[in-house]
Amino acid sequence: MFLLARAIPYLLAACLAGTQSAGAASMIDLPAGPHAVGFRVVFLQDRSREFARRLDPVTGEVRPGDRARPLQVLAWYPASTAGARLRHADYLATRWTELRSPLSEAETQAAQERQTARLTRRLGQEATALLASPVKATRDAPAAPGRFPVVIYAPGAGGTADENADLAEHLASHGYLVLASTSLGANGKAIEDGWEGVEPQVTDIGYLVGHAQTWAQADPDRIAVMGWSWGGMANVFAASRDERIRALISLDGTREPSLTQRIDVRRLTVPWLYASRTPDTIPQINRADIDTRFSLLNAAVHADVTQLIVYPMRHEDFASSNWHESSPQAYGDYSKSEVRQAYNWLAQYVHQFLEASLLQRDAARAFMARSPRENGVTPHSLRIDRNPPAVPPSTRAGLAAELARRGFAQAVAAYREAQARDPNFRLAPQELKLWGEQLMGRQRPGDAEGLLNLWVTLEPDSADAHAALGAALAATGQREKAQAHGQRALEIHAAHPGAKRLMDALRAR
């Protein structure tokens, strides 16, 4: 395996030499996996969110029809058999129906003409070759049997769902279900500035995580999110909110501090691969007026972060559609073929990261642990920085799991241990009160006693805490202890209603 890895760069160089034509079938020239690749387009609507405003801002007229948020989902999946391969034009045609489907014949023809004209301006005669070039997927191919890990892909700001189709095909051939939807703003294709432009895509990602579980092929316990640029930031928000997400990949994701400081890094605990272009120089950073006082990669101390720096690639090179739709003259210090070679290495690292983080494959873990040189990467083209996670943050859920194991009578000791590991961890009185009420509601007064004893320990002068603990003690038949805490609550607050009810009930027995 090691010898093969050392030989790969020379094989890549030989295979990729001279392949700068825009009509090349795929940006990835790595061996495909054992599966054929199926492709499907699914039209969804999130009716919990309004998309089009009632009044058209251009005409002032009332919009007719349904205004629910559209999500056109492109799906690449492991197929059992391959059929007729789609053309590159078929992927591009999905861009016409991002907001509405189906289109009329006239609308379809007009969209096709606009697309051909745009590509011709960029590529000249090569545009025809690009549109006709076959891709690796077959539309609606029969799905391979079994359950497979899921990758939710989030495009860049205003980007299209097919922008990294080459990578999606490659992953599907290796046994991954890849789902992608177009990047949309709150009320249209345009992305709003600031948080208003982030939240819609974050919510879209969560919607697709849920949708993935309607696929018979999907393994709901192995879900990763991947995104480029704006999508490579939105998916970090999603991963910090949704525990169904088990791994995170950002392809040169946006790191704007004014936005990324909103991420709750205490909840960002999944393995994270951050692939980036050559870092900007200090003069470039100063000219761009970038605030360098906050770094999300440094702040994410509870995540296992691997930063992969891909020197030949610019920001736009992390989306394979840009490679297909750019002429060789659009490249600078690195040629189009050199960028393609770098993208192939990126694809390998993405695949191996997923194998390691979702499937716990030993060979993939070894690949990720080695240096790029040891993996046979072309010298001076990649660099890896690793930030292993600090001690996991203490959480309410973690404390509950610990008490389920040790018993709720150990609540005080377990809470102090959690705070020793994580000094920022604290349960507010209202949380303890609600937690105790929930335990009582589930007919677990003994557990409630242990939990509410923690509340009394933390707040010995709280009438609420003593009254609640007294009620739990009464429910377990500990009359004298219940009376003592009820009396203490009344000493603190003579008119406390809960304590008065408790004492009345005890006297009536």
C-alpha cells in the first residue's frame, strides 16, 4: 500500500498530462470504487418556511400559487448496474429548474440558449465538447443493496447543486449517498449579507439531513456534511447544532469572524477536515481589512481538526464546475492540469477522511495520520496541520448519561467532576428545577431526590430548591426529611406556595 501511495503522483502526472481541455469528462482521474453511480433529481418543498414574498418586489403584484421554500435535490448514489451515461449538459440543465419545475418548452429552450451562449463566451468552441462530454453517472440507475454513509453537500453563496459533481460521483462509486441542493437566500437566489444569508442554508442542511433518512440506502448513524466557501461555513453551524451530523468537511469555507463567532464551539465536537488554498499574506490580509483576532479553527478546541492546505488551488478551484467551465488561460502560477492534479489529491483526502471518521477504517486512519510526503503527494503541494481535540466539554446530556451509569445519588460528585474538567460548565437553577420536575413526571422520585439534592447543595438559600427536594422525599416515603426541607423553604419564604402545599399534605397523612 505504501509503495502504491508513493507511485500515485507519477501515475497522476502521466494520466493528467495534456488534459487541459474543457471537454474532459471528469476533473477526477482516480480509480473509481466498486459501485456504479446512479443520479436522481428530487423536488422537495419545505412548507414550514416561506420563500417567495406575497408581493412581487418588481411588479408590486400579488404572487399566485404556493410560496413554500423549494429544494431541488441532486442525489448521487451507489448503483447496482450502470446504464447510459449522462452528459455534462444534463447536470447543467438542473440549474434551470432550481426554483421551479417543470418548465415550459419555451422556457427550457430559452434557458438552454442562455447557457450555451455563456459557455461559448468563456470557452469558445470547447463549449460544445464540454456539453457533450459524458459523466460517470446514470440517471435513475437501480440502487445497490445495503445501507451507505450519507454526505450532505452545501454549495457556495448562490452556487449550484452540481458544482462539485465530480467529487459526488467519486464518493458514490465508493459507497456514499451524496445529496446536494442549490444555495438560496431567504427569498430568492441572491444571498443576503450577514446572518440573514447564513441561516437559510443552515436550515436547508438540517432539512436534507432529515430527508436523507427517507432513503432506504441511507445509514442514519453515519452522516457527514461537506460544503465549499459559504456552504463550507454554513455546514459548521449545522454541525454545531445537529447531533445527527458525525463528520464535517469545509472546502475553503468562509471564515468571516463577524459570522463565525456566532458558532457555539462547545457543541462543535465532530471530526473536521478543513481544506484551504494557499494562505493569504499579511499585506493581503491588511488590505482586505480582515479581523485576525478570532480564528474559528483555533477556537474549535473540542473538535478533532485536520487542516489540509492545497497550495496549487485558488478559492474557486475547490468547485470542480469552475474547472470545467474555465479555459487554460484563466489560470496563473499553476496550470489547469496542475490544479486538476491537486484536486485529485483533495478528493483522496476527502474520501479517506470519511472512511476514517464515519466508518473507522484502520487503513484510512493510517492514511490521515501520515504526512503528505509519506502518502506520496507531490512535494510542496500539500501541508497538513492537526489540532487534536481538548477534553470534551461537559454538557447537561453528558451529566445525565453519567448519572444513568452511576446513579442520581451521585449527582453532587458527578457535577463537581464535570466542572473540574470544564470550568465553564454550569447548570442554571431553572434547568435543575425543570430536570427535577421531568424526573418526577416520569415517576422517578428517587432519581429526582438525587438531582434536587444537587440544586440544594448549589443554592442552600433557595426556597424553590428546598420545596422541590421536600416533594421528592415525600414521594419516596421519607416524611421527616421532607418536613425538614419544607420547613426550611418556609423559613426562607414564608408564603412559598409549593412549600405550603407540601406541609399541608404531610400533616394530612
